[in-house]
Amino acid sequence: SDATYESEDGGPRLMRSVIYARSQHGNAIHPTQKPEAIIEPLILNACPPGGVVLDPFAGSGTTGVVAERLGRKAILIEARQDYHTAILNRLSGSLL
């Protein structure tokens, strides 16, 4: 619309509503795996370049993959060994 958005603290203008991203159905490693396109704007808006992202429920490691691509560090925590192995494979490029 013609209306402009100005943040009260001078921060960046955020997307207004929906993030359009292809679902991971059919090729997901984890049952609730998020598309990288959903995670990317969250990291860009919440973590400065060179910053650290914490994902205490890492699942398939999408947050780590996106953080690495965007020049951020990531601390990923995952209790299940099979998902931990999948994360290592994704980050090494084996499952990308």
C-alpha cells in the first residue's frame, strides 16, 4: 500500500506478513523440518554478521546450514543421535 512503515527504534523494516517458501514435504530429514527460506530472514533480522545463533532443538540442522551460509556461527543442540548424524552430514555437504 501507500503507507510507509517506520520502526520506533530505527531498526530495519521487516516483512509484513507471510514468508513464501516451498515446503520440505517429500524430502525432509526431520518430521518438522523448516524450509531454509523461512529461517533466513529470521537470522538476517535477529543476528548481526559474525554473531551466534542458538538452536536448542536443532532437528535436521536447517538453522546451522543457513547460519553458516550467512556468515553467522551456530550452536545446535539435538538429543537424538540419528538427527545429530544428519546435521553433521548436512553441514559437511553430504546431504545438501
